[in-house]
Amino acid sequence: MTKNNIVENLRKEIENFKADTKAEKIGHVVEVFDGIAKVSGLSDIKASEMVTFANGVEGVALNLEEDSVGVIVLGDFSKIREGDEVKATGKILEVPVSDLQIGRVLNALGMPIDGKGAVKTDKTNPVERVASGVMSRQSVDQPVQTGIKAIDALIPIGRGQRELIIGDRQTGKTAIAIDAILNQKGQNMICVYVSIGQKDSKLRKIETRLAEGGAMEYTIIVSAGSSEPSAMSYIAPYTGVAIAEHFMDAGKDVLIIYDDLSKHAVAYREISLLLRRPPGREAYPGDVFYLHSRLLERACRKNKDYGGGSITALPIIETQAGDISAYIPTNVISITDGQIFLETDLFYKGVRPAVNVGFSVSRVGGSAQIKGMKKVAGTLKLDLAQFRELEAFSQFGSDLDDATKRQLERGKRAVEMLKQPQYSPIVVEHQIITLYALVKGMIDEVPVEKIKEFEIGLVAYAENNAKTFLKDIRETKMWTDAGEAELKQAIGDYKAGFLS
Amino acid sequence: MSKISIQNIAQAIASHTAGKAGADLERANKDTIQFLSKKKLLGRSDEILDAVGKIIDKEDGVVRIKVLSAKSLDGHDKKEIEENIKHKYGAKEIVSEYLEDKDLLGGMKIIVGDEILDTTYRNKLDQLATHLINK
């Protein structure tokens, strides 16, 4: 832009600018500490209304008391002084929403922080919104393919479902979420990844990984870093879902990940204690259940009359020493439609993703699976449960009957087959091929240590030799007898070649 | 036991002293001071008296305004402002305070309780600055 242009643009902006003169409600800062300001005046202020401090920093009124208002400061509170003027804006906290936010990294207020310039938008969505009512909803029956065999086969997730990912630190919770995002390429899904209180280095790593996998083309990252005030961590998931609702209202499917809600609850506890709200169990305030229920209830599948969009939520909860009966984990387990439980022991045994199939459940179940997957996954969960039981039992003696031995061998192969490296999601039709071979006992003769090699080879072989079957699954998602016969033949042929 | 708010205390003091004069008022004031001393609230007496003042003003229909302007206002302007405020707030009486502040550049800023009407050039310039920064 030339100097003349700059002057010309400025002149135009100034000429078109109209100052807004209206009566405003004002208050004064009585005290300010740790990101909280107590403000006198501001009569008639609404709960969650935005206020502006003298230095331009914004805040949200959370506590409406008789003599004062408790405000959380959304920015640097060190420059706010006692006696400063505070203006009520008359607006409930809103964040900008736009299609242009796709591929960007935003802060908890929806402002870009990736250095790629401003996102120009006039539309805003309220951060707090009542979840869709019963009449606008539809039951969940479309799958979200995560590309992870253990999840797509055993704990299927549907569009509009809320599935909790729970486990100790370093068990691969974020890895599952990232894999699920990576697998949404070409699946007509917008992804929103909300990072709450995470290290900036971890977020950077995730962003780079998503960009490398081409996932930033359909992903928005909302971040409240660990160096930011806890008010930002408190707001971030609501901002994420407000953005997700923009796409859902336009009839699109959205996958939102909250990483993680344990830190969100801790941030809210901090704010609540500073606002002098009475502490309850584990010092969390009384409304910590409502904090998460009102957030997760906004995930839903709308019916056709309301655009047919959906928000699928994958909240993450970090447990301490595998204790899923702590306060926040039990709360979120009861709110969500199922959980994927990750275990440290399994992780160190080399079972990755370390999903404990026994403790994990999806309350939507088979209705969110395509027919082919439903067909092959039907008995897998039962097989695995029986295997775990027999495995423990078999440690006491070596004298086992043939049927038990067979079941143990099948179980070992199933565990091996469900192992999957990070960042390598598998498309559903390939998952079906390998799981079909497993549940039909067609790989019982393949040695356990060669299962991975067999699996890779089989998929490549089937691509050329089970074309009708693959075409049926890809195009119509249907399971036909002819297709099944072709697949069976291909598996048999490949196995014969592999074992010879 | 729940905490008694400043507003509650102010309300009680206003009711206790309402309609009293002479020796009765003196006794009521003494009671008030004794109560504040007993409750260790003398340190917050300014805050309480402000609240009592607001309650009495509200009962009497008195509205207090503060007008800040870059230049001093003439009698006609002042009268017009007071008439408008009287009309807007349904006040019986207006108690006004006029202050000069050259930093406002032009226009005026009227403060009524916790409501503010800012028509100053300073405010307009601030709004323009915010608008240009956000662009």
C-alpha cells in the first residue's frame, strides 16, 4: 500500500465513521486481584454481560451481588486500578464466527493468534446459549469414522454423540483425538480442537501435525494456554462450541474436541473460589456439574427441518492413578453417551491405543455403524471379554481344553490386530476386511507376531482382488452376499500364499 | 447467620431517622452511632452514609447530577440540562454540580447515578481510535 493510499483509506474511514452517543451504565473498580475485579455501581447489569474497563480490557460479570458485581477480567488485569471506570456494554459475551476461521488458531475470545492476520466477519454467536430443544433433534445414526479400529469396531461414535476419552496422563488421549481429526479428510466434517490450559509447545506440535496431515483445511483450533488467566480457560470451550454451532446451523457436521475438561473444571474452581463462592466436594463449586452439562448438551444432531447439522463432542478427562470414581470423571461420565477408557498398564504392555474394552462403552452403539462394520464387530467385543477372563484363569494352570486354547489364541490375535500406530488412521473398508478375517477364524493359523505383516499384505491384496466388495462398501455402504463371497475367497487365497 | 449488607443497614438507618426532628433525631443518630460502633462498622461509615443519602434522595425524588464540560456553561444551558434530566428521571428536584475539564475538548459529559451520557469530543476521538485499531 502506498503512502497516498494509506492517507486516502484513513480519510475514508474517518468520513464514514459515526460516533455512538448513548446513555451508558458505569461502575467503579472497588478491588482487583488475580484476574477478578469487584465493581460498584452497574445496576441493572445482566449475568454474563460484557463490561469494558478504562484501558479497553474486557470482562464478564459473573457474580451479581447486592452492593457490587464480581467480574472476571479477560485480559491483562495488572493495568486495572482501584477507582477505574467500568462500562456495561449491554451485550452478553459474544465471539466472532465465520467460515474464514477454518485453518486458523484462535484465542478464547475468537481472535486469531497465528499471525496470519485478522479474520473479517460481522457475525457473532453468544458464548452461552441454551442447547437445542427436543423437537429440533434427531436420533444419532450416522457414524463418525475415527480411523481407529478399536474404536470404530467396538465403541462406535455417531454424529451428534458425546463420547468421553478418559485416562491417566501419557496414555494417548490426545493422540486418539488427533487421529480422529486426521481421519475426517473427505468425510464432510469440520473439526474444532479446543485446547484448555495446555502448554504452548504441545499445541504447536499438534498444529504442525494437523497441518502436515492436511487436516488444517477443515480444522479450527481454539486455545487458552496455561500462561493465560484462568478466565480464558473457563471461556474457551464455550467459544469452541459457539463456533461449532455456526457450522451446525448451516447444516454441516462438526467434530469438537475439548482437551481437557479436567483443566477446565480446575480453572472454574479457581475463579469460583476467588469470587468467594462456597466450595463443595474437592473444593469445586456446587455448579460444576452444570458447567459441563450445559456445555456438552450443546452437542446434538438436528433434524432435517432444522438444517440437519450436528456437533459431535469428544471431551477429554485426565484421571489420577486410574481413579474414574473421582468427582469430575464421574460427572462427565454421567453426562456423556459413553467413554473410551485408556489404561496405563495396557499402554506399557504395548497395547496402543491402550483402550480398555471392558470399561469402555458407547451408548449409541451399533446404530452408528455402517452395516458392514456391524456385521464383523458383532461378536468381537464378546470374544475379547471372554479372552480377558480366560487369560486370567489360564495363568493358574496349563491343562486347558482345546476350545479354551482356541479362544485364547483367537483373543491374542484380536488384541494384536487392534493395535495401531499413532497418526495412521485406517479407512473403514480396510478395517472391515481385517476384522472379517479375524472374527471368521481365518487367521487362526497365522502366528501372532506376523499378524501386522499379514494385515498390511491382506489389505493390499484385497484392493485388487475384492473390488466388488470394496465398491459396495465405499459407494452404498451395503453388505452383499456376493461381496462377502468375494472377500472370503480373497482372504483364503492371500492366506494360502502368506503361509506357504 | 447471614451477613447484613451495607444496603440493609442504610435502609434501617433511613427508616429509623425518617420524619424525626430535634431531640428525637438526636436520639436516633446516637442509636445509629452506637449500633455502628457495636458492629465495628464505623470504618465504613462513609459508604453507609452515601447509601443512606441515596435512599433519602430516592424517597424525596431528588436526582443528583454531575456535568463536566470543556467550557463553563451559561445559565440557559444549565436550565435546559436540568429540565431534560427532570423529565427523563421523573425527578422532583435536581441537585447539580458543574465542573470544567479542558481535556474533554468540547461537548459535555453528564453523570446521573451510575448512568453516563458522554457527548464529548474526547469520547468520540477515543471511539474513532478503537474503530481504526480494530479495522
